[in-house]
Amino acid sequence: MNKYIYLLSFFLFFNLSISSQENDSNEIEEVIVTAQKKEERYVDVPVSVTTVSGEQLDIARVGYVQELVAAAPSVTYNRTAGMRGDGIYIRGIGTSLFQSGVEPTVSAVLDGVV
């Protein structure tokens, strides 16, 4: 009988330790967005925001900007947009003619550099 009590307590303890480890990995990370030139929490931003975690990028093996469009809806990357460089379109807004005032543009900022 003691043998069964020990086994039962072992399995109960083992299950509790596994469930506590699972809860630790499901913590929600806070996302800070600077879409309006000020820091705001993701839930407070009045515009549509798509977040992609580093883990998701690793799983998808994203190494270049043009590969990122597969992870973000409504984003198109045009490699031959013009002589000056590549074009990024978000929800149909982007630049294919690099002349000021011709059409709405999308700026790409990477590590604080436009």
C-alpha cells in the first residue's frame, strides 16, 4: 500500500512541476509601438499593427526584408520598383516612382535608419 502512495505522490508532483513550467513559457510580452512617433502599448495604438516574433522569423528562416512579406498580411515587396531601389507596399500604398509628391509612400526604418 505504501508503494502505491509513493507512486501516486510522485506522479502528482511530477505533473504539477510540468504544468508550472508550461505556464512560465506562456508569459505575454509587452509590445511597444512607435507608429505615431511616440511610444505606445500595442493595445493602445489606433492603427492596424502586425507583430512577428523573433521565434517566428527563425522558424520561417527569414533573413531578408523581401522574405518578411510572407509573415505580414497586405505587404508587398517589389524588387524592380525603380532605379533608386526596391519598393514596399502596405495595403496598396507605396512608391514605384521616386519623385517627390507623385504618390503616397511607405518609409522603412531599420535600427533607426530610414
